[in-house]
Amino acid sequence: ERRAALAASSGPGATSDGHRVPLLANVGGPADVAAAVEAGAEGVGLFRTEFLFLDDHRTAPSLETQADAYRKVLEAFPEGRVVVRVLDAGADKPLDFLTPADEPNPALGVRGLRTLLDHPEVLRTQLAALARAAEGLPVHLEVMAPMVADRTDARAFADACREAGLQAKAGAMVEIPSAALRARSILREVEFLSLGTNDLAQYTFAADRQVGAVSRLQDPWQPALLDLVALAAEAAREEDKSCGVCGEAAADPLLACVLTGLGVTSLSMSATAIPYVRAALAQHTLAQCERAAAAARATDSAEEARRAAQAVLSGE
Ligand code: PEP
Ligand code: MG
């Protein structure tokens, strides 16, 4: 039955009763675009632009180099949505010319948006390159900042986007618990949210994402993480704005149903996961997803949450 559903899997993401959940791809650059199109991605939900910066650790790529790479990704989704994340340097993605070398706790130090606010010329060049790349294209460009902690961060990023003259929605990633707890205040400044569940788990459980010994706490089925997802999604719904997930959690078909039930409005994942997630969503109604989400949140561990959701969705 599962294989048949997978074979039939094509078209836009939706529950069996037609509730739309756009399925988007995570890409690292133009090389990933073909696989995303092939998998039927409706756009890009996370373009990790730091890959462009890894070739040369001494300096940022020029405006032209960046604009060329961005344009190749934008052109692949002519009518679609492409969400570009501005440079997320530091911690697990260090860059010599930007990342402070002497921090005792790099994951808690100057990284993500914090780095860009310390180096405004890097952010300005990247936003100008994005503006140039999008010129004349019908694509729906959205630009988001990593590691937004609060409204002050969100405002600084939205201001930078406005100053760059970018015709794009500005958004904030929710990767820090404070951002989920105060999502409503962040939404005063930006037009959408995107949950980065990898970092959100790391910061919620004080468990380094690079340390295998604490991987139990990196499990996105942890009920505390589901609670934070629900908070952000509820705030976005009240403000009539979108709240997607672009962390690894979105690639787990069962969890994708639960995230939908929590009110998440789009799911972005590696291209290979898209057919599986599409097939899973198509087998359940939105109401079933909501019941599975409630059942998962009512438990006390990742393992129980997974089992509870499975039980609801398999009709046990
Ligand atoms: C995340 O943290 O969940 C995320 C999507 O960003 P990255 O994995 O690139 O840090
Ligand atoms: Mg992250």
C-alpha cells in the first residue's frame, strides 16, 4: 500500500482532504537544483548560501559571483517560492575572515545574524546580489535571517532588507527558544517564520548538535520541541503569516504529518525525502494530523511521542 502511494506521489503537497502544505527543497547551491525539480519540489524553502563562501575562507565572494549563483537557483523555479537564507557563519559553519577564533562556546557566540550585524558590508553585498539576481524574474523571492533571538534582531534584518531595496519578503528563522516564545513580537518586524529544528533542538536541550553522546536530546520528536513549534505556528496563524519548517524534522514522513497538525504551513527538506513526505500527507486528513500532534504532545519522551502519533495515524 505504501509502495503504491509512493508511486502515485506527484503534484503539490496536501492532506487527503485537500489542506495544502507546500513541499519545498533544501538546497546548497545550483548543483542541487536538478534533484529538487525532479522530486517535484514546489520551490526552495532553504537555500543555505554559506556553501558559496566556503571556497575561499579569506574573503566573501564578489557581488557578481553571488548574483550568478543565486540567479541559477531562482531561474529553476520560475513561478515558485524561493527562500534564501543569508549567510549563517560560525559555530558548525566557521569562516576564517568572519568567525571569532577565541570564543569558548562558538554555538553561543557570534554566529548567524550576529556575525552579519558585526559585518554589515557582508550583509549589504549579499542582499544587493540577491536583488540583482531576482531582477526581471517572476519568482517569489523571500529572504530570511538565521539565529534571530528577538525583535531587535528581526528589526535590524528587516531594516537591512529595506535599505537594500530588495523586493522580497523578509523573514526570521526560529532556531532559538526565545524566538519561539516571543514569535508574535518577532512577527511585528518580519513577514514569515521558518523553524530550523536542528538548531532549535540544540538550544532547547543544551545539547550540541555535533556531539553524538547527546544525540538523544537532538531528537525532533521531543515533546518540548513540538511545544515550541506549536507556539511559533500559532503566533503566525494569528498574524495571518506563514510558518514553515526547514530543519531535518520535515524529512520524517510521520513527523511531517504531526508538524502539519501543529499548524506549520510548509515543509522544506532534502529533495530525496519529498516523495515520501508527499505520500504520507496524502494518506491523512488535517483533522487526523491534528489528533496525532495532540497525542504526541501529551507524552513525555520522543519515543512515546512517535508511538502515539503512529497509533493515531494508523487508526489503532
Ligand atoms: C536548522 O538549524 O534546523 C537549519 C535548518 O539550519 P542549519 O541546519 O543549516 O543550521
Ligand atoms: Mg540552523
